Amino acid sequence: MKKQQPQISEDKILEASWELLGEEGIEKFSLRRLADRLGIQAPSLYWYFKSKQNLYQRLANQVSKMILEEFHSEGDWKEQLTGLAVTVRSVLSRYPCSTQLMMMTLPHEPDIIRFTNRMLLCVESTPLEQEHKMQVVTTVVNYVFYFVLDDYQHDRNVSAVLKDQRVLPGEEMIHLLDSMSETEAGLFRRMFTSGLFELMGTDGAFEFGLKLILLGIEQVIKEQEK
């Protein structure tokens, strides 16, 4: 008796994609691995997605939709950009490799377009030129992307070191810093030993970085209004 092909759908494919991305990262992700997880032949996926890039587009669209559903901030442009940045960070942190997907895809999906449009609406009331408004939202969203990506990659690097070595990463770093002179690594050594690097990736670090960007935007607006 011929074995029946498992029933799949676009939603099941997307769900399995997130699971696979979470387990193996985007570097090892492939349609063949995805098909194996779903219990189907790889060509069956092409009924739903023309290519891996097409699948990435749909995943990024799903993330954009989630951001739009969770973002409800009102107020002036600073309050809206702050609320948007916090929402984007929250959603990206829950979906493995979503930051890379957002950076690898073009705005050729409806919810990605809606997301981009909503970002622009945050600064539409400002006196900035249109091209500067685009630069503002690009700067803010890129800050969020790289903040989340850096935190994600740091966790993966630490896990890899712990897996491959018996010495803790901190102990190895202290040994390296002790072998370097004050001129070469004095400031870095003091920051590391005082635990300042542990603040990286925290809510406080995120909020401070965002504050720097918003103050810069505000200064540009003030200069333009003179």
C-alpha cells in the first residue's frame, strides 16, 4: 500500500520554518531540511514557495504583521518612534533569526509595506524633508535590528565557547587581558572586570542607545526650524 503524503499547508510550513530556525540558525536552514521536518519531499514545498528567498519574504511579512498588531503607541513623533522601537525589539526577540530575515528581504510583501508606511507615519508631522524622514526611520529600525542581532549572536557565541572549552569565557578573557599592557588594554580591562560589558543587551542599554538617536533627531529638527 502506497504511503500517504502528509497533509501540509502554508501555515504549517511557516511554523516548521520558525522551529528549524530556532534550532539550527539561518546558516543551516534549507528547504531540504524543512521538508524532512515536515515529512515530505522537498519539491512539494515549491507548490507553496517558489524559492527559499520567497519563503524568507513570507516569514518577514509574518513578523511585520505581528509588529503592526502589537504597536499601538500614540503621541508625538518621539513617543511613537519609542513605542515602535520597543515593539520591534519585542517581536524580533521572540522569533528566531527574524532580524536576519528582515534585513535579507525586500518590501515586496503587503505587511512589510504596511510596516514601512507605519514607520514613516511616526515622523510625518515633523518639518523634516521627505528624504530625511526616510533616513530617520531607517536609522531607528537599523539600530533595533543590530541591537537584537548582536544580543542573539552573543548568546550563540557564548554557548559555542562553553560547549567547546572547559575554561569559562570570562576566565579566558581575564587571562588574555592580563597578558596585555596598560596602553593596549587598560580601559577595556577596567570596564570588563567591573562588569560593564554585562550591561550589553539589557533594557537599560537599549533605552540609552535609543535616547541618543532621538536626541540627535530632535537637534536636527531644531536646527531646521531656525
